[in-house]
Amino acid sequence: MSGASGARVTADGWGWRHAGRRSHAVSGLDLVIEPGERVLLLGPSGAGKSTLLAALAGVLGGDDEGEEVGRLAIDGADPRDRRGRAGLVLQDPDSQLVLARIGDDVAFGCENLGVPRDEIWQRVGEALEWVGLDLPLDAPTSALSGGQKQRLALAGVLAMRPGLVLLDEPTANLDPDGVREVRDAVTGSIARSGATLIVVEHRVDVWLPVVDRVIVLDPAGGLLADGPPDAVLTAQGERLAAAGVWVPGWPPRAPVRRREHGLAASVLSVDDLAVGRTPFAARRPEIAASRISFDIAAGRALALTGANGSGKSTTALTIAGLLAPVSGAVRASPLLAGGLDPSPHRWRSRELLPRIGTVFQDPEHQFLAPTVRAELLVGPHALRVDAAAAAARADALLERLRLSRLAEANPFTLSGGEKRRLSVATVLATAPQLLVLDEPTFGQDANTWAELMALLAELLDEGTAVVAVTHDQHVVEAIADAEFSFTSGSTADVVR
């Protein structure tokens, strides 16, 4: 069965403002995207890229969630009246897994659209073939790698036969092999289906070979640039880089660190560690990685790198005291423990707060308050920090991480990059001695990336220890004193 024809997208003075926000996430947008075009949508963090994709997918919300101006249309109709015509793939594949088996998960969208049963399973097989996911239909979705999960999410969208495929940073948390897997799956499937493609991605160089148009949103409204990739990025590269767009050939500003060589006081040691999680109803944990040994010192940064599924995040959570070791030991030094048991997983949450701060891979997992400002006060309040001192620190973090204008906004209405900066700020508000960060830079434009790196460099100079799980080689080059590479699910090696 042939694929759907490409959809036509039009915007006439379109804009959207989330409820409780003072300014529009997008405003004054005028554009036409013709059927079958492949568009790379760029812009500084907070420019409204994800908001536009959500609007085109018809899931942005109603009048109670925000204010809309102008007109946005797919094939001349309101996107909310054309659901099924557009398919959205988000940056976090786990948030899109619905059912336990691969075939059922791909079929889910078609079932909601009322596609006849026989046709559903024909579409499921075709979509899995298009994305190159050659696995049994009853294979468990929980056993897939990050790249496979993202291809599965794409297959679920393609099975619905959309005329418009929307990708919101689909490779943000993937290793290099996973990035290529997803990009190639997108390219092949779009070629077969004939759908229009709009992809939001900070990894510009990955997508340039497969798109025919670049559109750059202006946070102040309208567009910064629009045209063929070479014309936009070559002729206007300097101006776009200054605005925060990741332009190939324009590297981000490197932070300045006063690297003090020589011995530094140990904060935490990891000795022959094995890490894992215990699945529901299981008696024993599944080992994610083992034979892990290293030391973390005050004022030093350690990067944890390696393929998706190799155990980096599980190791980070174990170091942070949020998971118990399967075997081996994580021992806090007297400097960090301050009289407590040396095993961080035995500490209470109030004891962890000033000692080890953790930034999860999904920032939404750590939001508790109704506003951005209130979120920054949760930790200090739990530690009974003086209210004036806590407020002053919150204001300083809001300013430093470019969140001041969003102080009264609901954290869940922020862009992906803004949520990430807020999640980092909430941890810094309690001034922990050790920071454990899981993918701290995803969703950042070049300017906010540089600001975040500069802040971490300052904390390192002040003696804070940092452990960062990352696929971002720029992070490793900018702040890491050592790199610990997970070469498989059971071994790990210090490579730097």
C-alpha cells in the first residue's frame, strides 16, 4: 500500500502564549511548507520550536492552556481537526512507549484512528520494515536500546500514514550509532511515504545531508532565516551562531577553568562496583554494568561515556545514593559524609541534599512546584535555609541560566532546553559538594550551553566535584578531567 501524500503547512501571523507566561512562545510566524519538503527547524533555546511542532500535531491545548493568535493550518484546516494527518516523535523514546510488545505498540496509533484490523497489521509490518527494526512482533519493548526505541516510536507514527512527520530532537540522548540509526530510518521511511518532514535538532551537521530547507525561528517573533541549507548557514552563519544556533564550523565558547594540577581531596570512591535495577516482581536485580572502579575528587569533573544501554545512568544513580549497589562499594569520604554512614544509599533525602545533587535525564521527573521560582526554593526550604538567603540564591540562578523572565511560569510549560536548565538550577540551589548530572546539555543552544559550562567550570574551581553522563563530546573537552568509558554492559574502562 502506498504512503500518504505530503501535507502542506501554512502559518499566517501565528503565535502562541502559554497560560501564565508574559510573552509568546512563538509570535508573528508567516511561512508556507510545501508537500514533500524536508525542513530542519532551528532557533535559540526557547524560540518556540517544540511549541510549533505540538501545535501542528494538534496537541498544544485549548483556550484554558494558552492564547493563540493568527492562523496555523495543515492542508488548509486547523491541525486539531486534522489529527492523524500529522505524527509527532518526541526526544524521549520512553515517554512514547505505550504497550509491552513491539507489534502492539506500533499498532496503537492505528487502533485509535479506527483503521480496520487487517489493515493495521499490514501497516505494522510495513512500518517496521521501513525503519529497519527486524524483530518479532511479540518482542518486549523494555529490552530495546535507545536507538531501537526511537525507531519503534517512528514506526508507530509512520503506521498511521501521516502526511506530516514531526521530529522533536529525536536523537538528543542517543550515542553516535543510535543517532545515525534514527536519521537513516527517517530518511528511508520518508522517501517511501512521501510525507513532509519537519525536524527540530541541535545537531545540525547530522541532518544537513538529508534536508532541503532550513528555517530559523526568532525568539523576538518571526524568522531569523529561511532558505536552502547552504545559503542559510554559509551566508548567515556568523549572525546565527551569535544568536545561539549550532552552526557547523562555529564551535561553542569554551569555559575558562583555573585547572589546579596535583592532588585533590577525595570526595567519593567506587570500588569494583556492579549496578542494576530489580524489575517488577523479580527477585534479583538485572546487572547493567560491573567491574567499575574510580575516585571522584573535589574540584574535578569525571565524564561517563559509552553506548546507550551500557549502564551509565544506572551507575550515576548508584553514585548519587538513589540506588543501592548490587555488589562492590560506593564510599563517601569523611569530607563528604560529615559523620554519616559512608554508603550514600543509606542517607535520608535531607542528608543527601547538601552533599550530592542529582540531575535526572528527564528533567520533569524532579519538578514539584507550580512555578519556576518556587521550584528553586524547594531544596533550600527542606534544609531550613534562611528565606532571604534562599531567595537571593534563586534570583542569582534565574539570572545566570536565563530563566528570570520565566520565574512565575509553570515548569511543565517550559521548552526542553529551559526545563533542563531549571533542573540543574534546582540542584545548585542547595549547594551540594558533588553534582551528578545525566545528559546536562541536551536541548541547549550554543549560548546557553556555553553559559552552563561556564557555571560548572566556576563550581569546579570552587571545589565542587562533578560527574556527568554525556554523549556530548564538547562537554568532555570543555570540563572533564577524566573520562570513564562504558565499553559494554558489563565492563568499564578509564580512558583519560
